[in-house]
Amino acid sequence: MKAIFWRSFCACRRVGRASATGLAMVFILGGVPAGSAVAAESRVKVTTTVTMVTDLVRQVGGDRVEVQGLMGPGVDPHLYKATAADVTKLQQADVIFYSGLLLEGKLQDVLTRFARSKRFVYPVTESIPLEKLLEPPEFSGHYDPHVWFEVPLWTLCVDTVVKGLSEFDPAGKAYFEQRGTEYKAHLLELHKWALEKAGELPPEKRILATSHDAFNYFGRTYGFKVVGLQGISTVSEASVADLVNMVEFIRKNRVKAVFVESSVPHKTIERVSQDAGVKIGGELFSDATGTPGMMENGYDLGTYEGMIRHNLNTVVNALK
Ligand code: ZN
């Protein structure tokens, strides 16, 4: 609901694409995936930014990689600034993966610097064709970075990870390709489940009111009208007018619940909930997954899959 103005724009997509050119020839030794028993010291050292990307690289990289993410659960990537320790982790990495499309807004300068000095730096979203991206009017000139909520789009990002890992570690190419293919099939099942889950709500009940506009892709794919209080980024705070408009919208449309987000302070949505007289339907994971190892209904909230399942279950159950 709020206009966002970015002071600087860095073409992060081009950074990733440029870094992929001029690479050494890749030789594939046989077509059989290399064994998973890779000594710890010879694993590919990968540094990632947000938890969704960390999980994606772990799923594709398996035992051949050692991944450390800069941001943990509950961290807001729009506001996150690199610490000295982060710069060291980026320096030590063989390969760097980040989400891109300016999601990591305040980290972009650092990532761009590394992309100039290192060969293996990739925004995972570079494998999504531009025509599939949303360009919301309030984010004029930029693409909406929250692509992971449209599962088929996130599935395309598997290709960047397979490519990036294979470019650094050609001997593992078949292994990464096989894991990538398997993970894509898994994500296709997840997407089918999500469509069915959303289908439990009649279309008029599919209204998702949250803190910031992280769910436009989610809305497009799973048929929800999405109302965010703070706009695409969390850089600017919601105004009183934004709050009043949202309360009015909720009353008019008889929305049953609003939702807080794990990586955004809850205060303003709590205010909306009070003023509109509706319940808080639960906490959604927006720009970060939950804590790895924390289980809910059989899925791990620290994974991308867990994030998607938790969000859909929470939203559908609260709005029924
Ligand atoms: Zn966001």
C-alpha cells in the first residue's frame, strides 16, 4: 500500500550472468553421479544469504557441499547489513549464492563487489525468465523479489544452483544434476499439494492481509487477493493512512483474520487486528524459513517445504 523508492539500483541479475561467462571448460567424467562420501575438507564451501537459498543449496548440493547462511530464521533481508564476520564468510566461500532481485537490498553492494573479484557468485533467481516476474506499480522499475512463494518459480532456481555448483566442481556435475532433478520433482508435488490446500477455501474467502507485500506471487498462483500494510520492502514504515485503509478494507470484505510475519515486527498488524476487530490467524514465514529441526505436522520448519506447508495450513485454517 506504500510507495517505495530505492536510492540505488544495482543490476544484480547482470552480475550473476556476467560472472558465469568466461568460465573454464567443464569436463564431465562419465555419466554416473559421484559417490556421496566426500571428505569434509574437499567439500565445496558455499556461503548463502537468506534461509530459503541456504536450504535450496543444501537440497541440491547434498554431501558434496558445506553451506553456511549469513541470515538465520526471523531475519529481515531488506534491512540486513553485512557484518565483518559476514565479509569473512563471503571471502572464504568457494561459491556464493543469494536470492537477488534486490531482496538483499543493503547487502547488494557487498555482493556486487564479490561478484567482481570472485568467479562463482550467483543470484539464484537469474534462471527465472523476466516475463514471469511481477513488476508492481508501487515498486516501479523493479521486480518483486518474493518469488519463492510461487513454487514453480522457485523450482526454476534449482537450475542456477546446479549450474553454479557444477561450474566450481565439475566432477560433481552428474551428482548435482541428479539431485536437482529429484528436488524439482519433489517441488512439483509440493505445488500440487498447495493448489489443493488453497482450493479448500472458496475464492471469496481467499484474502491474505499481512505486514508487507511479500505474497504477490503467492496470490497470483494460489488465487488469493493480497493486502500488505508496508509495501514490497520493509524499508519504509506503514503510515496512519495505510493502517486506516487496511482496517476499512478488512471490514468491508468481512475478512476473518490477519497475519503477522516472522521477519517483520508484529506491532502494526496487531493494531490492525484490534481496530478491525478480527483475530490474528497466525504467524507466517515471509522472508525467512523457521528454525531447522523444529517439526510441525511431520515437516521441518527450517526448510523451504516446511515454510510453504506451514503458511498454507495457517492461512487456510484461519480463513475457513
Ligand atoms: Zn520482503
